[in-house]
Amino acid sequence: MLPTPLYPACWQAFYNLTTFDPLLGNTISVMRRWPGVFLFLFAVLAAWGAPQNTAKPPSLSNPVNGFVGSTTCRGCHPDIWLNFYRNAHYQSIASGKEALDKTGCEGCHGPGLEHAKKPAQTNIKAFSQMTSGQTITACLGCHSKDISKANIQRSAHTEADVACASCHSIHKAATPKNLLAKQQTLLCYGCHTTVKASFEMPNKHRVNEGVVQCSDCHNPHGGAAATWRTGIKPAMMQHTGDGETPCLKCHVDKRGPFVYEHAAVRTEGCEGCHMPHGSMNAKLLKRPVTFTLCLECHTGGGTFGTQGQGVTLQSSSHNLLDPRYQRCSNCHVKIHGSNGDPNFLR
Ligand code: HEC
Ligand code: HEC
Ligand code: HEC
Ligand code: HEC
Ligand code: HEC
Ligand code: HEC
Ligand code: HEC
Ligand code: HEC
Ligand code: HEC
Ligand code: HEC
């Protein structure tokens, strides 16, 4: 196609070409001598130069590379189509700008020409027939920017063959947002029945009440490597931008940095002392009596402490037979770290 700005220049060049006209006995422009020829040439150029008509949307009578367009599917799957306009995936049809293999029904189910001519489960990408690996590949074809391939690949869910369609329902979603098969808590409890009990304990994060969600702390798509708890990644934890434990997102006062850190918070993570889901003990502590928790690590030198470093025994000034000394956090009030005192007394 000729760049449009060149047209007047061409025209001018032809006009400047002259020939001798025997009738007029004069030299005139070739264009005036054979106007028909030039009108024809002009018409050809104009048609050639006009912006190409965008390809007609594919249909059963006009398939493009095996794609027949979503309206073809609508004819035989009206139930699926009925609510599809509310689906986030409808955007690709509405915009009309996506490539055919990224548009509408065929964006997920693949080209449908053969299937539309002779419907069968076998000649269309039917997710009911696909392995979890195939499903993940199909969905990540578009979602690899939302979900890290590396993280989902090594997540406990993928390892256990729990894939996208185990949690998401594209056509019968219970939650329009995120297209979940069930409301989140019910979805997770559906498979994690034992976890339910921990959220019914006297002290708990109020997940059942909707105050906190599983996905505030966990990433069902697998988490990235952690910078806390010496990098050992517990239970697909969600993480903040800095790779911190998700607990700090809400409990910001525990973030620090503190002049005097309690090493345990960083090395063991919050789980070192707390039950994250729920607990019989106040403040979600792992032990009913605070000093037994402290004495798990503060047993004296040697290879004590769960990290194996020698953790100081409580001071010799402490008489543990004196009940006063058993409530350690009564005096060591800044137990998560302090800016004023190396012993966390203030
Ligand atoms: C002429 C009617 C017709 C058209 C057009 C049609 N389908 Fe189907 N489709 C069917 C029938 C009938 C079945 C059930 C086949 C079976 O169970 O063997 C089916 C099955 C399917 C399945 C498999 C469901 C499963 O069991 O998991 C999918 C996916 C599907 N269609 C998607 C599409 C898509 C996408 C389009 C558009 C490209 C489309 N269909 C167009 C009639 C049609
Ligand atoms: C985002 C990907 C995606 C898009 C877009 C999509 N589907 Fe599906 N489809 C699925 C998945 C996944 C399943 C498996 C069942 C489920 O999760 O709901 C499925 C199941 C089906 C089934 C089997 C019936 C059923 O309910 O199990 C049919 C038929 C079907 N789709 C047709 C269509 C049609 C028609 C369109 C366009 C209006 C479409 N699909 C768009 C992913 C998609
Ligand atoms: C052809 C590209 C494409 C494929 C394939 C695809 N998606 Fe999507 N998906 C999109 C687009 C576009 C959106 C809407 C924009 C956004 O929120 O990112 C979307 C949105 C979503 C959402 C979020 C809805 C919301 O409320 O924000 C979920 C969940 C989702 N897709 C799941 C899936 C699953 C599961 C599969 C595989 C069965 C899949 N998608 C396959 C393109 C795709
Ligand atoms: C174990 C259940 C589970 C599995 C498996 C799962 N998801 Fe999700 N997904 C969720 C939940 C729960 C949310 C909502 C998270 C939230 O509220 O922050 C979500 C949110 C999303 C979203 C929208 C928000 C976002 O993170 O961008 C997309 C897109 C999505 N999932 C796609 C997928 C795809 C693609 C797969 C498969 C590769 C998949 N999911 C596998 C449970 C799951
Ligand atoms: C379809 C069943 C299913 C659903 C739904 C499901 N999970 Fe899982 N989940 C599993 C299986 C199976 C495993 C691996 C075995 C195990 O550790 O229990 C797993 C593992 C996990 C783990 C890691 C456990 C560990 O010890 O490392 C966490 C955390 C988790 N799931 C959270 C969730 C959350 C949060 C949801 C809801 C968004 C959810 N799961 C939904 C089946 C499911
Ligand atoms: C307040 C943050 C938080 C919330 C909310 C939360 N979890 Fe957890 N969960 C954790 C932490 C932290 C661990 C790791 C515990 C450890 O390693 O000692 C964990 C461990 C797990 C495990 C593996 C160990 C076990 O107890 O079986 C599963 C499964 C799990 N969570 C599922 C869920 C489900 C399902 C929900 C929602 C109903 C949920 N979690 C809500 C923080 C949370
Ligand atoms: C989404 C926000 C959120 C996240 C993430 C979160 N919490 Fe909480 N946490 C709360 C709220 C809100 C409460 C108050 C109790 C209530 O209202 O149910 C609470 C209460 C607590 C309590 C008890 C406080 C008391 O006075 O009894 C402890 C301990 C605690 N959280 C620890 C953690 C740990 C450890 C983590 C990470 C594994 C965590 N939280 C993650 C919101 C969060
Ligand atoms: C070394 C043990 C230990 C570690 C590690 C630890 N905590 Fe605590 N935490 C405690 C003790 C003990 C209490 C109870 C203090 C009291 O008696 O008032 C407590 C209380 C809390 C409370 C409720 C009272 C308050 O101060 O707000 C929250 C919330 C809390 N911790 C969150 C966290 C978070 C978040 C982390 C991880 C960043 C964490 N804890 C790590 C020992 C610990
Ligand atoms: C998970 C192990 C662990 C638990 C549980 C724990 N600590 Fe620590 N604590 C440490 C480590 C490690 C240090 C770093 C100093 C060291 O090596 O002795 C430390 C330091 C301290 C210090 C500062 C003094 C010093 O020697 O540097 C005090 C005070 C202290 N802990 C009090 C407590 C109290 C009170 C509790 C119970 C609420 C508690 N700790 C629970 C591991 C723990
Ligand atoms: C009555 C207040 C009080 C109580 C209760 C208390 N402490 Fe202390 N603790 C102190 C004071 C004051 C110091 C600093 C002076 C000293 O060493 O006596 C201290 C120092 C420490 C040190 C640092 C010792 C060193 O040599 O650097 C540790 C570790 C410690 N306490 C652990 C504990 C543990 C564990 C408990 C619970 C079993 C506990 N404390 C209960 C007041 C208390």
C-alpha cells in the first residue's frame, strides 16, 4: 500500500509527463490525452490505498483458522451464554480487539469449527476431560501476569492435583468477583475440614464472622520465598510486597525495626509463639501459661532453643518459684521488640 502523502506527488509526476497530440498539434499532459486510462488507474490506486476492511468476525459460514466466534456457541449452549455477559471473561468479546485465540468461548475452549459441525466432547477443549496440569497451562496462557508460574508450580495445591477449576467455576460461580465455586470460607473448609475446628476456639481470628479471610494469610496460588523464619516457607503464606509475613499487614505495630529486637520474632516467625488460626489460650498463645512458652527457648546456654542457638536463661534475679515471676510479659511488656530497653521492659 502506498503511503497516502505520496499520492499528490505521483499525480503531479503523471501530469508533468507530456506527449504530442496530433489533433491539437500541441504537447499536452498524458493525462489529458488518455483520461480514461488515468481514471482507471486512479480507481485502482484508491481501492488499494483505502484502509483495508477489518476481517469479518468469524462465523460458522466464515471460519478463520478453525475459529467460529462466540455467537456460534451461543446457538447450542444458551444456558452458558445467559450469564456470560457478567463474567470478567466477556470483556474480550465486548472489546472486539483481542486475537481470536484470546476471545470469548474459544479463548479457553480452543477453535470450535469441528465441534460446531459435529458436536462431541472429544473435539473441543473440555475441562472436564483435562488433567490439572493441562488446566493450569490453559489458564496461565492469559493469567501468568497475575499468578507466578514458579510459585503455583511448587505449591502444595498443585502437588496435590488441586488446580484452577477445583476452586474457580467459570460458568456457575458463587461469587461474581474472583469467580469462586463457593464463598471462600466454605470453599476452603470443603477440603480442609480440620481447620474449621481451630476457628471455633475461644480465641481466634474471626474468619467465620468474615472479619479476616483465609487469603489474608494464605495465597491459594502458592507464595513466594519468605524473608522471615529464616526463609523456610510455611504453608503457602501470603506475603507483602517486601516479602514479610502477612501478619504485619494488620499488626503494623509489630513490624519494627526495633532498636532491640527479640530475635525469636524474626527467626521463628509469629508462629513461634502464636497459633495463627485459633487457640484455647489468651492472645492465641501456644501455651496456656506464658512462662512455659518462654522457657521453651530460655533454658540456658548450649544448644537450646528451637533454632539451636544458646538462649539466655532468665536472669538469676528471677525466682521462678515466686508466682510473680511466672507472668513474664507482666514485666517484659515489649515482648515483640523495644526501642528503649534491651530486656524489653519498656
Ligand atoms: C451444533 C450445536 C453446538 C455448537 C454450535 C457448539 N456446541 Fe458445544 N456441545 C454441543 C453438544 C451437543 C455437546 C455435548 C457433546 C457430548 O456430550 O458428547 C457439546 C459439548 C461441549 C463441551 C464439552 C462439555 C463437557 O462435557 O465438558 C464444550 C466445552 C463445548 N461444547 C463448548 C463449545 C464451544 C466453545 C462452542 C463454540 C465454539 C460450542 N461448544 C459450539 C453442541 C454444540
Ligand atoms: C475462562 C475460560 C472459559 C471461557 C471463556 C469459557 N469457558 Fe466454558 N468452561 C470452562 C471451564 C474451566 C469449564 C469446566 C467447568 C467449570 O469450571 O465451570 C467449562 C465448561 C464448559 C461446558 C461444559 C458444561 C459445564 O457446565 O460443565 C460448556 C458447554 C462450555 N464450557 C461452553 C462455553 C461457552 C459456550 C463459552 C462462551 C460463552 C465458554 N464455555 C467460555 C472455561 C471457560
Ligand atoms: C483468553 C485469555 C484468558 C484465559 C485463557 C483465561 N482467562 Fe481468566 N481472565 C481473562 C481476562 C481478560 C480477565 C479480566 C481481566 C482481569 O481481571 O485480569 C480474566 C479474569 C479472571 C478472573 C478474575 C475475575 C475477577 O473478578 O477479577 C478469574 C478468577 C479468572 N479469570 C480465572 C480463570 C481461569 C480459572 C481460567 C482457566 C479455566 C482462565 N481465567 C482463563 C482472560 C483469560
Ligand atoms: C485452592 C483454591 C484455588 C486454586 C487451586 C486456584 N485459585 Fe485462583 N483464587 C482463589 C481464591 C480464594 C481467590 C481470591 C483471592 C482473594 O480474595 O484475594 C482467587 C483469585 C484468583 C484471581 C483473581 C485475583 C488475582 O489473584 O489476580 C485469578 C485471576 C485467579 N484466581 C486465577 C486462577 C488460576 C488461573 C488458577 C490455576 C492456575 C487458580 N486461580 C487456582 C482460589 C484458588
Ligand atoms: C479441592 C480441595 C481443596 C480446596 C478447595 C482447597 N484446598 Fe488447600 N489443600 C488441599 C490439598 C489436597 C492440600 C495438600 C495436602 C495437605 O497439606 O492437606 C492442600 C494444602 C493446603 C495448604 C498447605 C498445607 C501445608 O501443610 O503446607 C494450605 C495452607 C491450604 N491448602 C490452604 C487452602 C486455602 C486457604 C483454601 C481456600 C482458598 C484451600 N486450601 C482450598 C486441598 C484443597
Ligand atoms: C491469621 C492468618 C491466617 C489465617 C486467617 C488462616 N491461616 Fe492457615 N495458617 C496460617 C499460618 C501462619 C500457618 C502455618 C502454621 C505453622 O507453620 O505453624 C497456617 C497453616 C495452615 C494449614 C496447614 C497446617 C494445618 O493447620 O493444617 C492449612 C491447611 C491452613 N492453614 C488452612 C487455612 C484455611 C482453610 C483458612 C481459612 C479458613 C486459614 N488457613 C486461615 C495463618 C493463617
Ligand atoms: C487481615 C488482618 C489480619 C491479619 C493478616 C492477621 N491478623 Fe491477627 N488479628 C486481626 C484482628 C482484626 C484481630 C482482633 C481479634 C478479632 O477481632 O477477632 C487479631 C487478633 C490477633 C491476636 C490476638 C490479640 C488479642 O488481643 O487477643 C493475635 C495474637 C494475632 N492476631 C496474631 C496474628 C498473627 C500471628 C498473624 C499472622 C499469622 C495475624 N495475626 C494476622 C487481624 C489480622
Ligand atoms: C517470643 C514469642 C512471641 C513471638 C515470636 C510473637 N509474639 Fe505476639 N505475643 C507474645 C506474647 C507473650 C503476647 C502476650 C503479651 C501479653 O501478655 O500482653 C503476645 C501478644 C500479641 C498480640 C496481642 C497483644 C498486643 O500486643 O497487641 C498480638 C496482636 C501479637 N502478639 C502479634 C504478634 C505478631 C504479629 C507476631 C509476629 C510478627 C508475634 N506476635 C510474635 C509473644 C510472641
Ligand atoms: C522461640 C524461642 C524464644 C521464645 C519462645 C522466647 N524467646 Fe526470648 N529470646 C530468644 C532469643 C533467640 C533471644 C536472643 C538473645 C539470646 O540469644 O539470648 C531472646 C532474647 C530475650 C530477651 C533479651 C535478653 C537477652 O538475653 O538478650 C528477653 C528479656 C527475652 N528474650 C524474654 C523472653 C520472654 C519473656 C519470653 C516469653 C514471653 C521469651 N523471651 C520467649 C528466643 C525466644
Ligand atoms: C517482676 C518482673 C519480671 C518478671 C515477671 C520477669 N522478668 Fe525477666 N527480667 C526482669 C528485669 C528487671 C530484668 C533485668 C535485670 C535482671 O537481669 O534482673 C530481667 C531480665 C531478663 C532476661 C535477661 C537476662 C540477662 O542475663 O540478660 C531474660 C532472658 C528474662 N528476664 C526472661 C524472663 C522470663 C523467661 C520470665 C518469665 C519466666 C521473666 N523474665 C519474668 C524482670 C522480670
